[in-house]
Amino acid sequence: MRKGQRIVSAVLFVIYLVTLVYLLFFSENYGRTEGYTTYQYNLVPFREIRRYLLYVTAPRLRLINIGGNILAFVPFGFFVPVLFPGLRKWWLTTLVTALFSFAVEVIQLFARIGICDVDDVILNTAGGFLGFLLFALISRINKRYAKKQKV
């Protein structure tokens, strides 16, 4: 990757992270600024995912919770291998995404902002994996294009 592309990628990643932190911890649109008097958390995998799929009838709420958690971390899974060549294996990028998401959930738990939910970690990690797949697809296309340019 050329130096200019790396700088642009780094700037976009920082903008993404700042936006993500704002949405996760400060945005009033998602009730993030409301503190809780008691800890609220879910440590049972797939409990909330199942609840949203089976019992929440409003498609908008399903999309925001399930789709939003996945889509929010697609850029993370894309930019990690772009900026950190040592993490260009699917499992490393997925692991870094899971650890970052876990850290977010722990902060939410102790700061009493939002709800600590293992399902968010699962969905965020899936988003990071999809981001890695997007990176891999684009990399493959770029390699084929570069080979054709040499011929």
C-alpha cells in the first residue's frame, strides 16, 4: 500500500473510531447518556438476539439492534488488516474485533452507560469478520488488476 493510501486509511479509521465512541457512549438518540442506578447486563449468549427475532415485532427495532451491531463493526474489521499487516488473517482480525467489543461492553457496564450484553459482542464480532471478508475481496480484486496491468 502506498504511503498516501495508508495515511487516508488511518485518518478514516480514526474518524470511524471517534464516531463509534460517540454513538456508543454519548449519543442521546440511543439513550447512552442516561445512567442506570443498577447494573444491567446480559451474560447469556443469544438471549437478546433470540428475543429480538422472536418477540420484537417492529422491524425497525430489529434492524437497529441486530443489524446495527453488525454493521457498526464492519469498518473495524476492514481497517484493522489494512492498517496492521500483521493482522491479515481472518482469525486475528476477528479476535481483535471481539476483544475491542468486549472492552466496550465492560466500559458500558462499569460506567453504567448502555447495557453490557454478550450478544453485542457476538454481533460486533460478526461485523468485524464481514469487514475482514470485504478487505480480502478487495485485496484479491486489486491483485488481479495489478497482474493485468503488468501484462
